[in-house]
Amino acid sequence: MKVRIITAIVAITAFIPFLILGGNYFLFATIILSALSVYEITKICFSYINKSVLLLANLFVISIFFKNHMEYSTWLIIFLSIVFLLLAEIIISSHKVKIVDISTVLFLSGYVSVGFYSLYSIRILDILWVLFLLLTIWVTDSLAYFGGMKFGKRKLSVNISPNKSIEGSLIGTMSALFVAIIFYLFTNVFNNIFVAMIVTLLASIVGQMGDLIESAYKREYGVKDSSNLLPGHGGILDRFDSIILSAPMLFVLLEFIN
């Protein structure tokens, strides 16, 4: 528990300045988080670090982050070249690298990159939206855990995460509504309490989906944590799994309500 608390304090202390500064500083932070996530994905897929695949996957990440800074044709050439080189690894390795491994790394690299890029895009809109999302996910996760321990009876997804319950999930989601009320009353990000509650409910539900998706991925490869980069907490994917899926959803919603 002591290690877990110390890691949390250090991680939050390191993250907050980038969040406050925003702009290129937060862009840099989200790229680093994406790169570390891709490192974890590659290690899980291969059970070791395949340096060629890791390098190409991170170039793929960078291409996503800077897509809007390039001509579409230039970006497409870079994208297709990376995909081609990743597929070439299958032949170069004499099929030690499998098609399913390359497909998994490519898809999940895109998945986490879109998630973190969306978080960066939300920060451009307003730091309060990032705080809203982080607080919604934290309240959901915390109350779902304690609610599940106290009232959990029916399994939410027994083959993916047998410790999670439907009751806990509902308690976590409903508890997140307090975040909607707080942000409606004390900030200017919402001008309608009904909209605030709908957005919060969706963020909470999609965040839990992201958690389950990451759990399914780890279960398929027989690992408990995505890595040990964060002592006591696992890896970057373990800490940001809910954010990775809920951030794109929130960004899309904000395009409609703003």
C-alpha cells in the first residue's frame, strides 16, 4: 500500500504541470504516454521487446498525432509505409513474428493513440473538461469498487473480470452524477443539468467499457498487469484504460454540445 501511495503521488505530481501548461507541453505528455503504452502492448504480444516492431509502432503513433500538420498524401504515404514495414517483419523473421501479433500491435497502437490524442484535443478546448473526465472516471472506479465489495452479487463479465459486479458498476455510474452536479453548479462548462448528467453517464459507462477491454486483452495473453512501470499500480494501460476509450467519446460529444 505504501508503494502504491508513493507512486500515485509521484505520478500525479509529474502529470499536473503538463496538464496546467497545456499546449505543446501536454501534447508531449500524451505522446510519451502513448509511446509507453505501445511499449507495453509490444511486450505483451511478443513476451519480449521486439525493437523493430516497437520502433515502427511508435512512428505510427507519431503519424497519428501529427496527421493534421501534414498534407493528406504525405501522411498516407507515411502510414502505408509503416504498415508495409510492419508486415515485412513477418517475412524477415521467417514467420517468428505472426500476422496476428502485427495486427494486434497495429490496431492497439492506433487505439491508444486516438485515446491520448483525444485527451490532448479536449485540453485544447478547456482544462476543466480534462478535470471533468478524470474526476468522472476516478469516482466511477472508486465507488464501483467499494459498492461491488458491499453489494455485488451478479457478475458483470465473468469471463473478463470476475471480480466486477453489475451492482458495483451501477453504483459507480450513479455516483458519477455528483460530478455532473458539481461541474454544473461551480463551473461554466455545462449550461444544462440534463446535458451534464447525460454526458457524465456516457463517460462513466464508456470508461468502464475501456477498463473491461484492457482486461480482456490482458486475459487473452495471460498477464496480470500491462507492465510494472508504475509500482503498485501496474502499467500505463492499467491506469489509463478507461480514459483511452472515454476521451474520444467525450471529444465527439463536445463537438455537438459546444
